[in-house]
Amino acid sequence: MLDKEIRECCKRLRLSQNLAEQAQTTEGENHQEFLLKLLQEEIEHRKTARIDKLISKAGFYSIKTFNGFKFDEISLPPGVTPEYLKELKFCESKTNIIMYGNVGTGKTHLSIALGVEACKKGMETRFYRTAALVNRLSEAKKEGTLSSFMKKIMKAELIICDEWGYVPLDVTGARLLFELISECYEQRTLIINTNIEFSRWINVFYDKDMTAAILDRVLHHCHLLLFPGESNRMRESSISA
């Protein structure tokens, strides 16, 4: 039994099966148990290192978790529960999440917590402030590296766009963001955080047809989470005052 487990560990670690053979020829089972423990610890170490790497690559400007997060101040659509979100069930069906509400109501916190959980599950994740993402897309276009930059983004299974609509876009930026959304459609999961209602998205993109096309792609498979409360930061500021 131990020999089989050791061989499986060697296979997962891409190590020579010679290790398993050496352990098998060693007198006593304690040596096999010791080797198995070492291999299992190496597997766990590599798993942790991969998670750390994914979190680092994601681009979170701070790390948030579900600890202390209150779902009771969020209006969830039918069939969507805190457990459904925490288990990332929406990612399995490539369903988008739009978080709509006032500034400071927890949208960024929840989206980062979901992103960190995705990394823990081994999913490539990217987190961007939308204006910064558009700037990077525009710079890449000017430098002739747009294709390679888009390929890097498309490696992610989950893409989070924070502060959507906070800064109006120029025509080029709007078209580049539209191109990204189109590439993600039914292939990647998007989380969009915004305080701009859908009817006002045209004030961000300016073009009526482009705005309609973006809404069509984003909302086709989507859960809308509403954050109707007041700003937590303002609330905490009032309490401390």
C-alpha cells in the first residue's frame, strides 16, 4: 500500500520512480513511511507556492477574505446564496457577476475575497481598476504589443474590473475595453464593480451601439448583486468621530 502511494507521489512531483524502488528495498517500513511523508510535504509545499504565485500575479492591491464580511446588507438574486458565491459556482458556468451600489459598500472587498478564493482553487485570476486596465490596453496598442497583452489577460479564468465607469473613457479606450469584453464572452467569468446604473453606461462609452453591445454580452449570463447600504467608510468615520 505504501509503495503504491509513494509511486503516485513521485508521479505527481515528476520525480524518478527510483525513489520508490529505493524505499522498497530498504529494510523496515519506517523508511517508506518517512519517504512518503517527505513526498506529501513537498506536494503541499508546491500547492501553497502555486497559490501564493497566483495571488501575486492577480494584482490585488490588498488581500481581503470572507472573514467578517456581512452578506446581510447585500440583495442577492434568486438562487444565489453566500455559499454559492464562496464556492465559485458561477465560474463553472462562466456566469458574470455585476456588483452595483454606492461607493464604500463592500463591492471591492467581496470581489477580492472571491478572487483570492479562485486563486486557492488554482484558477488564474486578474484584478484591475478599470481605468488602469484601459490605460494599459491603450499603451500596449501604441507600442504594438496589444496582441501579447490580450493573450496574457485571456489566460485568466476570472477577470475582475473594479471602479467600472468611475472615469470616462476616450474613444480608443472604449473600443479596446469592448474588444476585451467580447473576447471574454462565454469564455471567461467577469466581475464588474460599479456605482453607475446601466442607463448611464452610455456616458462612459459615448457610443450607443457599443454600449448596447457591451451590455448584451455582460448581462447575457449574469448575476446582479445590489449593495443598497451607505458607505462603510463614511459610517466608520462617523462612529469614530
